[in-house]
Amino acid sequence: MSLWDVPRRTCGLALGLAVSLAFALVACEPSEPDAGETAPSKKPAAASAEATVGYDLRRLRPRNEEPLEAMFERMRAQALKDDKRVAVLFSADWCEPCKRLDAELGNTHPAAQIGDVRILELKEEDWQDATRLDEFNGLRTRWYPKTGTYPVLVLLDKDGAKVEEMKEAIERLTGEGVEPTLPNWFAGTRAG
């Protein structure tokens, strides 16, 4: 499935946001066996022997005693201590593209592709209901200036600075002729 075959339901967001969900939609597409293949080949057996893992996803929810900025930095520091790269995801329950991305985040992939990334997720509703949306938006604008558009997924470096945002990654991977999926993005941005 090419990037342009993806349905473009945008929840009232710009068309570019729908394109950013290609990660979730492309990665969820089941693979079909080759026509004429009747017995399992050695190639799938080798692939199945490779360990698969789920996404390391941690949802940040309001706690009365801890400001969001402090909570985020504490969890980011723990991820680094656990030898993980950090991505931060801002989403909302009402957003259809976010729901498709959530579906992808429930999948498993080879550990070599996604096992070294921890995603810190923030849902708009959690922070809005606690009347702390200002903290949510303040953190978000560190890496993405617009508020109210979803999803926003940003890969960070070890210092907490933006490496690349998901829409930028889609453009880059497509330009390189690489299928724009979350696993390919994460694997392709690994240092060293």
C-alpha cells in the first residue's frame, strides 16, 4: 500500500495530518503469502524466530502533586537510564487518525526495529479534565508550535531536543524510497 492509498479522514485537520497516519495504516496491513507458495519456506521460519515486542508505551496522566513538566522529565530520564530512546505522542480520543495510530501501537514488531524506543503518550482529555491543558500545551509547544491538531509524534534526542516529527519522517522516508512505517522510522533513526 502506498502512502497515497491511505484514506484521508482528518477530523477537521489539514490533509497533511491524515498523511502522517500512514505509519499506522501501512504497518497494520497484513502481508499476503506469495502466490504458489504451498509450504512454509525457510525465510518466514527465520523471521518468526526473531523476537518480536510490543511498543513500549507509557501514558502520562495528571497527578496532583507533580507538574507535567517534572513528570515528563522524570519519565524521560528513566527511559534513558533504561537505555531507551524517547518519543512523545500527543493525541486525543475524539481524533480518528489518533485511533488508527493507537491500533498500530497495539502491534508487535521485531525488537531490532522498535525495542529501543519508549513512547511517552499524553491524551488531551486527561489534561483537559484535570483543568491542566495549559501544561499539556506548554509541553507540546517545546517541539511542535501548533496546538489542537493531532496526532503529534516527535522522536527526541538524549537531551530532549526534537530529532524528527512524524510528518517530517514520512516525507523523508518516502523521498528515500523506504516504506513510511513507525518501525522503519525508529530503526532508520537509530544512532550508530
